[in-house]
Amino acid sequence: MPARPHRRLVLTFAALVGAVASPRREAPADGPAPRTVRTVAELRAAAAAARPGQRIRLAPGTYEGGIHLEGLRGAEGKPVVVEPEDPKRPPVVRGGGSGLQLSSASWVEVRGLVLEGARGNGLNVDDAGRGDGSAHHLVVADVVVRDVGPDGNCDGIKLSGLEDFRVERCVVERWGRGGSAVDMVGCRRGTIEGSTFRHEPGTQGSGVQMKGATRDVTVRRNRFEHAGSRAVNAGGSTGLAYFRPPLDTWKGDKWEAKDLRIEGNTFVGADTPVAFVGVDGAVFRFNTVWVPGRWAMRILQETVAPGFVPCRNVEVSDNVVAFRSDRWSEGGVNVGGNTAPDTFRFARNVWWCVDAPPRTRSLVRLPTPEQDGVHGKDPRFVDPEQGDLRLRPDSPVRRAGADALKD
């Protein structure tokens, strides 16, 4: 049976997320005074009147979802901030097609809200379909999104055409069965960090997905618990009309995603912690993987239109992968057609078959030779059956896995 994180550990992690939240920052002396709102109508009015440096504070209570704010703009060093009036009593945005949608927002921060029960996406940030770079410099921090959908392609956080962004210390639980906790289409220069993505065992969809010409995104120090069939979908399958920028403006090679970094994360369950799908350049390093359902990774090509490069140029290094022999297929790596597995590079990964350590080396089959791999050595997790995948001080492989990632 796959390990189930102990409830006490999950609660402790959630409490830690709140404890490390960024301190409240008051408006600059020369900026507008904070404005507290108590209804959706007041929120819309405050957003329409907001100037750079404005802090819009939602009073405790429940707000009806389906809130759409367009053209909310701050300035460099003076963002418009949407946050709770009382961080200990966060406002709840409930229901709606999308709980909260921001279109063509720039220099905006959304902090400390709870979004639940949306029928489509919990938080939707987009460029209003323009593909013109009008959505940029956005921060989403300490936000909780839960119970989205539950059926269909419904995402916890949907980002489309967004540039220069951060998603940090968020918790996304139970999104649409065919969707993602965080779904990116045509996004650039972003970081997803310090967050938790949690669903039920056997769920389809994905945890974090980066596709549609997403580039230069880092997924760092997050925890994925049964976060879809593919916990991280590095690339994907995007309708050709939805790429940002439009494909007819491209010169040279085309790709679903490029130059991604997935590092320092902890993965529990899922069919595979990571799928590389039509990606041109990625790094998967210093991650800890506990008993995936079938593979350590997948190498796939789902977009095969003219001009698209095969999935290629990926480094997989310094990870700790613990697996069971009865939940392990194709040597741990699923390779699909139209890909370039010979361009994948493997180094210093730690492989451990939990139920048959002496068989580890024979069970791991990689598409290219690995440099300095370690096979069959017990990593000595603190308490893996209860979800604590930190390495003990006496671990023989402390140089690898999520604990070993340096800033």
C-alpha cells in the first residue's frame, strides 16, 4: 500500500506555512491609505480606484465567487496588494465559475485568501487572451485553494500568459480530476516555491503543469501528495491556437516548454513524480521521491505538429528515489515515441527498492548510462510510513534528495 502522510505531520506543515508567511507591510508614507472592504461590490470599486501602492483589505467573512477584476495595476516597488484585514481570520471566496479572476494585472500581490468550491478554476490569472505581456509581476502568497470542480479540466490556480511571477507558500487541495493544482500556459520567468499540492490517491490530472510555450520557470521546495497522475507535467499538450506568443510569430524551433528547473521537492505517490512532455531543456535535481505508482519519470511527445522539437536535453541528478518492485514499470522510465531519450543525462541519483534492496540495480533501466549512481542503499528516512521523508543524520546519502538542495 502507498504510504499515507500522518495527519499530525500534515497539520504541522500547514501551521508552518502560516508561521513563515510574510509580515504585513503598511502602505508607503507617500502612498494611498489602506482600504478595507466588506462586500464584493466594495472590492470591485476599490480595485477600479486603486493606485500604485494601494492595499485592499478584505474583512473577515465569506464572499461570493465569480469575482473578475481587469486591468488592476500597481508599479515597480508599489504593488497593489489584495490581502486579509485580519490574517488570523482570512476571508473566504466561495463558489463561482472562477473564485477570483485577474485579467491583465501588473505589479499586483494576492495574499492570504481562501478560495474554495469554484466550479472552474479557484484563482485565474490571465492576459485577457491578448498574448501581449499585459499580465506581469504578480505574487500569489499564503493562499489556500480547495475543492475545485471536482470534475473536468478545473485548476486550483490557472496562469495564462503571465510573466515575472511568484507563487509561494500556497496550499492547493482537491482540484478537478482532469485539471492541475497549478496550470501554466505561455508563462515566463516564474517560481513556484514552498507550497503543498494535495489530492486523493488515484487522482488523474497533474500537480504543476507548464505548457503552451512556458519558459524559464522554477518549481522549488514544494510537497506533492498524490498530486495527480503526473505530479509535475513539464510540458504537455496544448491546442495550437493557445500558445503564447502565437505560433505564427515564432522563428526557429517550437516547443511546449523550455528551460525548466524542478528542484528540492518531495513527492509522495502519483503514477510518476515528473513527466517531460515536449520539453526542450529541463533540470530535475535534488528531489525526494517516495513510492510512485509506476515510474520515476516519463519521456513523452504529445504535440507532433511541424516544427516542434522532440522531447530533449534534460538533466536528472542528485535525486533520491524509493520505489517498490510491484509498483515499478519499464525500469522506472517510460519512453514514448517521437522523443530524444539519448539526450537525457543522469548523474548521482540514489535508487532504493524498498521491498527488495538487492534487486535495485537490475530493476532500474535508464535510457542513457548514469554517472556515479547509487543502488540499493537505504536512505534512512526519518519516518517514511508517516510521511516524514527527511533524511536522518546517519543517512549514507545526505548529499542527495530534497534536504541537500542549497540556496
